[in-house]
Amino acid sequence: MRKPLLAALLALLVGGCMVGPDYVRPTIDTPTAWRLSDQDARDLANTAWWEQFGDPVLNELVSAALLANKDLLIASARIEEFAGQYGFVRSALFPQVGAGYEVSRQKGVAPGASTSSTYNNYQAVLNASWEIDIWGRIRRQTEAARAQLLASEDGRRAVILSLVGSVAGAYVNLRDLDRQLEIARATAKSRGDSYEIFKERYAGGIISLLELSQNQSQYEEALATIPAIEKSIVQQENGLSVLLGRNPGPITRGRNIDQLLLPAIPAGLPSDILERRPDIQQAEQSLIAANALIGAAKAAYFPTLSLTGLFGYASNSLGNLFDSQSKVWQYAAPISMPIFTAGAIAGQVQAAEAQQQQALFAYQRAIQQAFREVNDALIDQDRTRAQLQAQKRQVGALEQYAGTARLRYENGYTSYIEVLDAERSLFNVQLQYTQTQQTQLQAMINLYKAMGGGWVVEAEKVAVAGGVRRDEVLPQ
């Protein structure tokens, strides 16, 4: 009787169906092309793009961040958490076996006796249980746990994508501030020298107090910009230090902003973003998990069948514990099913379906946001490039204007107001020019972040601390 019953149960298990919807990737409205295309785009999405800046110091900073950044270490630990959760959920698909040994002493009527007495009881048993997953509840839960594990892995890669871009952007911004400080200090020194000459001229009665005050105003204006830039430099160094997983402190410098090379524009189609961006892959895995949990919730409507068994020995004498007469065994196949739950199961199904809809909308939003970020970065780098070229010409024109104005003033053809206007305009445009340089470099960083790519995998190879690869935690 046992063998036919076991065979029937195994057949029921193999032929059991899984309730709930199977996952099908939603249809996505993908643009056929970007709003702005570039003929010079190159297939560089899978390379370590930050190395294109040509600055070894930046390369070292990126490597340091990939090894010690705390957000990345948290994401790595989260993978281990979901790997453990996946193993826990998946274990319910298999029989659970345990063993126990018990020694007790009690007063009562011993087995086979007619009077009350004090006696010992010894038990050594092996027990097993196995829930037959007829309706796929455990399989759906396992499917969800697996998707959550993959989502945590994609989440870690999203952290890597953001981290590399943040380190490169912070370094470029730091070199921009360094250049602004150089301009401010050089301008302050030049105006300070001029102010000393004007004080001597005023003392000699050559110029008026008005001209001296105008010159001093220029000098103080340049001096006033220096502390603000120095403050920004220290704050930027502190922020970059935290990205590197260090306490706030100074940052080593490499090439100045004029020497940094502009990375090439990566090539790619809008459809590539779905495969390249880890945040989109993470959103899809979350959608798969939410979809599977609908089936797990619906399975609660159906009967639950388990197999339980016990085999062992029980005796009131330790010496006779393992005698053949002391054997005990039991097996059962309990079945349970809900009859009235006051809407509990329906509520769980409703909640699971609502969570699936939230995950679907989040997935669609992630895709739309990715398309927007790429389009924004493309137009940003294109228009900033044109702006930078115009500002470079403007700097040249203002340098000529300032030199001519001072020469005209020295020869008595114009007032100092013209010199003041020319030098103030030159100083402001010089600062704007280096800021635009930073904006153009940042636009390229944003473009590589928005495009995603295989470079995330290359960066991941460096981030070995606490790393868990999905092929290490998922069964083949």
C-alpha cells in the first residue's frame, strides 16, 4: 500500500500546476533614434571610459572607490542577504529531515504496568516532512526570491555605475575649482600690483581719489572671490574622500582641467539601453518577483498536502532502547484547506496584484527616465561644446580689449572706467570659461552613465570586496 501511495503522490507533484500568471516582458515603446545623433560616436560603451581623460590619478581614485566605498559595500552585503533568503525559500521544495534524542524521568503508569511508579523514558527518533507543492506556491516563492537576488545584483551594478560617474565628476569639478582659484589669485596679484602703483600716483597728485578708489574696488573684488573658491575646494575634497571610503582630507591632483582629454561619444541605439542599464534590469527583476508572488498568494485558496514520517526507538530502559521490540514509527499525509478566512486570502491576492502593478509602472518609469537622461546628456555635450568655443573667442577678445583699454588710459585717451569695465568683464568670462569646461566634461560623464554598458562589468572586477556573483549563488 505504501509504494502505490508514494508513487501517486510523486506523480501528483510532477504533474502539479503553478497558479498565477507567468511572467512576460511588457511591450515597451522604444524610440527608434535619439533626438540628437553624432557622426563621431564610437562603440566605447563597454570600455573603462574614465581612462580616456588621460589622468592616472583619476584612474587610481576610481579604483580606490570601487574597493572601499561604503554604499558599494552595503550593496554587496545586500546580495549576500538575498542569496541567503533565496536558499531559505528554495529549501522548502525538498524534504526536511531531522533527528532527536530525549531522556525523561516521570511518575505514572509505565507501559505494560498496572500500578503507578517512577520510571525513565528514552527516545531516539528520525523524523521527516515534505510539503507537496501541487499548486506551485513554493515554486512561485522561489521564483520571486531568485528574481530578488538578481535584482540585488543589478542594484549593486547600479551603485557602481553611479559611483564611477560621481568620482569622475567630483574630480573634474575639483580641477575646475583649482583653475578658478589660479585665475582669482593671478588676477588679485595683478590688481594688487596695480593698486600699489595707483597709491603712489595718488600720493604724487597724478590721479584723483576717484581713480584710486576704482582701482582698489577691483583689487578687493578679486580678493573676495578667493575665500569662496577655497571653501568650495575643501568641501569638494571632503565629498570626494567620502566617495573613496575615507575620512575627509586632501585629494591628490593629476592633470589640470586644460590637460584633461574629452572622452569620445559612445555609440548606441535606444533599444541598447534596456540591456545596458543595471537600474532597468533591476526594475525588471523586481517586476518578475512581484508577478511570481501573485501565484504564491493565489495558491493559498487550494488544499495543502504534506508527507510526514517518524522512525525511531522508545524504551523505559536505556539498555533496551535499540531492541527490535522498542521500534516506533508513524507516517501520515495531512491535507488542509481554507473554508472561511473572512477575506484574508482575497486581501493577500489583491495586495500582491497591486504590488505587481507598482513594479510594472516603476519598470516603465525607469525606461522613460533612461531615455530622457541619454537625450539630455547628448544635447548637453553638443550645446556646451558650442558654448565653450564661443567663450574661448570671447576670452581672446576681452584680453585684447583689456590691454587696449589700459594702453589708452596710460596715454590719456580714456578714463579708468573703461579699464575697470574691460578687466572686470575679462575676469568674469575667464571664470565662466573654466566652469563651462567642467560642464562639458561632466556632460560626457553623464552620457556614459546614461548609456550604461559593459564597462560596469569591468569596474565590477575591481570591486572585489564583499562581492558575490550571481553564478556563485544560483544553481545551474
